[in-house]
Amino acid sequence: MTHFKKKLDFWQIWNMSFGMIGIQFGFALQGGFMSRIFQTLGADKDAIPILWIAAPLTGLLIQPIVGYLSDRTWHKKFGRRKPYFFVGALLSSIALFFTPYSSALWMAAGALWILDASINISMEPFRALVADKLPDSQRSYGFVVQTLIIGIGTWVASNLPWLMTKLGVPNTAPEGVVPDSVKYAFAVGSLVLFTSILYTILKTEEYPPEDLEKFEAEKAKTKGILTGFKEVTGSIAGMPTVMKQLGVVQFFSWFAFFTMWSFATPAITEHVFGATDPSSAAYNNAADSVGNYLGTYGLVSMFAALILSLFTSKYLINRKLLHLASLIAGGLGFILIYFITEPWMLHICFALVGIAWASILSMPYAMLSSSVDPNKMGIYMGIFNMFIVIPQIIAAIGGVNFLYKLLFGEAVINTMLLAGTLLILAGLSNLLITDRKAAHD
């Protein structure tokens, strides 16, 4: 039986992507507050990146495997991608709830590893689902709507500890103990993560394989761990040229954002607010403020995605040039953090970063989905994640510390100069992409 992909309206795309709100709650709380948890538990600033190493290593392994398995999955009741949504949601929500209760650095690093592994189980199939359900003419629109949902999740999650403090939840704790405001925020995030993904599971119908008999026969013929390993490695070796070109863009982009997630809290609390003692009220108040400012990039990415979704629902776009301009804007936002004179100016800086974030979460996937075999969409989306996690691994094992000190000097605020420079390089790397089908709707 052949199933033709039909155009979907906004609310159909919204329903099938709604679980991304919960996933982004997990990533935003992880990205905005894990460094704060590490510092609370006694980590030195320069040691923070290596404590993050488990997260990208996990993604490097998990996403291609999940992509391969989901491509080979079909159940008439549970579908293709939805079983992975559910398993990832269940594990992620449990890990997110317990992470801030870590009492030692090794526990926090282990919790981050479990959390990231669990989120990745759900994350990869959401990208593949957009390509599964939408015709090529709607791919940009679909990924932009998904980015709108991610922006909502980023903004709300980044502001949760600040909101908890405003509601009277204690924002300080004894030395070596994570404040209750952070614990409550992670608990709320855990609930949102599970319920939002469950909503997508209940509201989304998946298409069966175009030829079910052929699909089952092929799956039976290629079963086995060794065969699966060969297919994954073969797909890596035979990846399309566009995927390699996008990989360069992704490398610089995600190195820059990993630098921000690792160092924004210590850099801004020290440089802008003059707070350096993680056990002090001044530091914790400043860290809450940093979370609030980080929320700005989620809020702006939400509005940027909203505008783009309205535009791409009616008009075709040049994905390459849009991505180029957006990344350069974000790079300038990072660099401006070094030069601001008042804390409120951070909203301007992170607004520019939000424009880049909206594009990072949509345009590369739209360009990629137009360039790969639709029958291997899951595995290629998983392999594409390599270009996200490899730069983070390099950054975590010393790349950030080496580069920012070499290029700009010892002060931790120089990490933001490094992030800005890398994001501008990412923008310019879009000029490598020459395939018209990938660059245009």
C-alpha cells in the first residue's frame, strides 16, 4: 500500500511536535543549571566542561542506534517513532526529578549522563517524524513550527528557578547543597516533559511503511546486531555531500553553544554581577538572573520561529542564506556580552542569540531532509547528531579552556568571545553548501 504525504495544517504539526516542549524543558534545565549544580558541589570553573563530557558522548552512541531501530519499527497500534517517545519520556522524567538531589560531583555527572541518554531516546525520533509526515514543500514549515515549540520550552524552563524564588521557595542552601528553588524547578520540568510527550503520542497518527510486506521481508533479511552495525557504519561512510557540508556548519555552531551552556553562569555572574562564591546569596541571585537572561534567547527564538512559520506557510525561502545571517547575528550577541555596562543589556545580547537558536533548530534539518533517502530518515537524523556531539566532546575535553585562553586571555568572560567567534564562522560556513535542492524549499 502506498501512502502519499499530504499537507498538514498548523495544529496538526503542533500536535505531533508538542512533546518537544518537554524535551526542551530537560535540555534547558540541564543547559542552564547543571554548571550551577556542579559549582555548588565544589567544581572549579575550568573543570566544568569535562563534567559535561558524558552528555555528548551519550548522544554520539544513542541517536544513530535509536534512528536505526526506529526506521525498522512498525506496530499497527503504537506506530514507528512513538514507542521511543514513550520510553525516553519515562526515563527522562525520572532522571530530571532526581538530578538536583546529587550530593557529590560524581553523582551529578552520572545523573547528567543518564538524563542526556534518556532525552536522546525521545529527541531523535521527533526530527524523523517531521520528515516522515510532511512533503518536502512543508519541511521548512514543519521544522520551524517545531522550533516555535522548543522556544516556548526554553523560555519557561530557563525562568523556573527565578519563578520559584519569587514564589517564596528558598534560593540558598548550606554549602554543597543545591537550593530548593532549583529542585522544585527540576520537578516541574519532569512533569512537563512526561505529559507533553504523552500528548504527542496520543494525538499523532503515523503512516505505515509504503510497502508493508517488503518492509517486513527486508527487516527479517537484515536482522542481527552485526548487520545493524554494518548498516550504521555504511550509512556514515556513504553520507550525502550536503550532510558533510552541513556538518562543518554544525561543528562551529554547537561548539559555540556548548561553550555558552558550560560557562555562561560563571562568566556572567562574575563579569556582570561581581559574584564569585557559589554558596552566597549574591551568587545564587545572580545565577537566577542569568537563567532569566538565558530565557530571553528561548523567548526570541519562539517569536522568530512564529514569524518564520507564518512566512514559510505561504512562501518559499532560501534556507542557506537565512541560516548564514541568523548565525552571524547570534555570534555578535555573544561578543556583546563582553562589552555591556548594565545587566539589562543582556536581554539584547541573548535576543540576538535567540535568532541563531531558532535557525539552528530548524534550517539544518530542513536542508538535510531534502537530501537523504526517506527510508533511512531516522538513521540519517541520528548520524547527523554526530556533528552536534563531536564538537561538544572536543570542547569538553579541553577545547574550550585551551582556545579561549589562547585567543583572548584567562578571564572566564572570554568564553563568550570565543562562542561569538565560532558562531560567526558557522554562519560563513554555509557558503560551502551548493546544492540548490537543499538550500531552497
